[in-house]
Amino acid sequence: MNRIITALVAIITALGLYAAKPLPIIPYPQSVETVKGHYNAKNGFDIQVTDPVFEGEGEFLRDKLVAAGKKSALKPDGHIVLQLDSSVESPEGYTLSITKDAVVIGASDPAGAFYGVQTLLQLVDNSKNLPCVRIADSPRYAWRGFMRDDARHFTGVESVKQFIDLMAYYKLNRFHWHLTDGQGWRIEIKKYPRLATVGGVGSHSDPDSPCAYYTQDEIRDIVDYASRRHVMIIPEIDMPGHATAANRAYPEYNGGGEGIFPDFTFNPGKEETYTYLSDILGEVAQLFPGPFIHIGGDEVAYGINAWKVDPHVKALMEREGFDNVKQCERYFMNRMIAEVAHLGKTLIGWDELLDLDVDKSTNIMWWRHDKPEYLTRSLGAGYTTVMCPRKPLYFDFVQHDSHTVGRIWDGFCPLEDVYAFPDPWFESIGVTPEMQKHISGMQANAWSELMHNSDRVEFMTWPRLCALAESGWTQLPNKDYKSFEARLDDAYRLFDKLGIYYFDHRNPGHHPEPAGPEIKKKTRDSETDYRD
Ligand code: ACM
């Protein structure tokens, strides 16, 4: 009987009918070859770093293994080996070979070694014994991002660090930090201290909530924490709109607004505004060593009519021969772009910048899913573009039919859609393979109007950020929603261990939907964009 079963298994395997159980890894690697057997744990978990460039990754692995209950140290005869392998082409790529005797991670760059380490750590976390395997892996996209909005509701250092740590675990590498908006200014600027101490008062739900912001020391600490995890932080200082909190602190640079968006803009007509904003960006550039500064540029239309009657803007228009305020927006943006270049940084902004014919060095974030032509325009014109369309990548939209707190606009953003993005969208929008060459990657945005505490941020983010991680990393032929869903069990186990209030998509009762904030003062978003 046994012989018959063995023969049947051999035939089924030979015919390719037996799908091996996927390894417990998110995002799934590009190439996986499993071999019979397990790493012999008797060989221990000491780590040998054969090249000093991987010292930081070796130390990171050691600390995580120790935290997971293993005995581990950096030792010249360790059986877990991190080695330089110049044949690995992608800087974020790696090979991982597990045999009975050794675990070897090969990479040509510390980022690749780090991702090999993350894959190994997931196997340690999720398997009883480390399976013998050969993995060759590299990402589909260079930009795999997540945006946190600390302006609408402030979360604080520990929550930000926990997100960055989990991002790294799932091989996400860009943390876009929305630090300023109408409801709050959350970054200390030494030259203009009132930005934080006055602009930091209030939130989306309560204009009088106590002052909250990140000090420059806290930011340096977070930047260092992120860089050890190969996560680049992209600070966003939104301008010339979304400036209400800044204008509370320094009304002399106010360009006005209208209706429910009072004091919405910086004033493009005053020369002092450019000095002020350049000083701010100068401090921001010092704090964030990464190549990018994000200066927003979205939704200026909400306040731009105020410019028509502002004497300083009128004087600018006369001086420059402008006949409409849109030209003032272009003038403002071009001056700020020049300032960002002067600081040695690359500018990144929202897709409205395309209407201003900004310099081709600018990176564009396509966010208006209902304006797909902005994606094709951006790519067609050769702008490096990050895709973060509201649907399906805004995590302030609900993720399940039963949820009531969050955006719903003719549908919402379920896990499956995040996972499926972007390929079906390419087809429907008409994004050609030539255009795709200008896509740097994709990003999820967790706008926090209705995320006033960590339970709500976590509930709206997980497990969708796991799906984003796999869509951003794994090549299309290796994506499989059923397999991904099965692998989420490991993520849920981890989240339970860490006390994270995630949405369990198969068992919605596990964590009931947390209540939204009590809005003490209505704004446009709370009135029209959300279910109340
Ligand atoms: C945006 O959602 N206003 C970029």
C-alpha cells in the first residue's frame, strides 16, 4: 500500500499537480526552491558577518533572534552567514540558502542583506524548524511606501517606531510623514518656535486639544531608527494650501482662504513668505538625510480665490504680468522647487503639480483615482511617479462592507483590491509598458481625520498594509490572493503577540470596529467625505 501511495505522489509531483505549501513569508519571494530537510538547530544561531558592510544587518538579526528566544551572537564561526555576493544585481535583492549545516544570506548591498534577514526572521517566527530552501529575491518596485498623517491626529514616537519596524518586516521602505496640515503643525522649527507651540494645538476632532509635536531630537531619533531598518523618511511640509495651523502661529505669511477653509494658504505675493518657507525647509533638510522633500501642492483650489483680493498677490500679478491666480500658484511652486534644489534635495508633490508644468526632476504622487488621466499624463511626460490612488490605496476608506467609520465613495478599499493593484488598473487606464518604466512604486496613505487613537490607526491599516507590501514587492506571476490570505495567519499571530488592534478579515468579530472620534467642530471632510 505504501509503495502505491509513494508511486502516486511521484506521478502527481512529476505532472506538476502538487502545489507545494507556500513558505510563510510576506511578501512572497520571486524564486523559491524547497529541498527536503531542515536546518539542524544544534548548529546554533550565531552569526558570521564576512564583510564589515553587513555589520549593522548582522547586529539587527542578532537582536531580533535574541528577542525571539534564540541564543545568538556575532562570531567568526557562526553558522548563519551574511556574505557579500556581487552577482546579486538588485541593491535590494538577496539570496538565502538554508541547508542542514548552514544559513547563508548573499547580497551586494546592505539593503539586500537586510531583506534576506527579514525573510529569515519570518521563517524563524513562522516555522517550527527552518526548512531547507534556496530563495532568490528582489523587489518589483523601488518605492514601497506608507504615509502616516500626524497632522490631523498626533500619535507620538512609540507608535511611529512600531509602524516603521513592521514596515521593515514586510520589506516596505518609504515612510512618508505628513507633518503639517490645517489642523496641526507637528514638527519643531527652531527659527519659528510658534509653529509647533501654537500650530501644534488642536486636532481634526478638537481644535483645543493640547499642543503636540515632534521635537527635533525626537525626529533625529526616529530617522536613525528608520535608517537602521532601511526605511527612508520623506517629510511633507504641505504648501501653499493646507497652511491653516501655520497661519495661526505666524499670520504675517497668511494668504487667506474661504468658507470652511479660512486662512488656508501661504501668501505667494510677499517676498517674506519665501524667506520664511526656505528657512523652514532648510531645517527640514538638515533633519532628514534622505534625498526627498515633499511640499504637497494639493487642493490649493480650496483657498486660491482669496488671492484675487489680496493686495500683495495683486501686486505680484501686476509685476509679473499675470492675469490669473493659477499663475501665482505656478510662480510659488517654481520658487519652492528652486529652493528644494538649492538644498540638494529632489522635490516630490501631489499630482496637481502636473497642471503647473513643474520641472521634470519633480517626482509626482498620483492620488486622484477619479482622474486617471493624471497618471498617464505624468508617465507620458516622463515624471518619476508613485501610485497612491485613493481607491484602492487610501486607508481612511473602510475595508469591509460592515464598517461604518471611514470614507465610502461609491465603494471602498477592500483587502482584495489593495492586493490586486496595480495590474488590472494599468489595463483599464491605458498605462503602456513604456509608461510603466517611469513608475517608481506604490504607497498606501493613512489620512487620520477619523483615526484619533492607535486602535483606529491599526484597525484601518492592518492587514491592508501586508497586501500593499506584497503588491509592491512580488512580481505578478508570483501573486496569488488565496496563498496570501493563508499566509496572513502568521501576520495575525504576530499582531496578537504585539497587541495590535488589526481587522481580522476572516473573523470580523475578533476586533470589533472601534468608534470614531467625537468631532467637536465640523470640517468639509467630516461633513461630506465620511459616513458619520
Ligand atoms: C490628498 O489626498 N489631498 C493628497
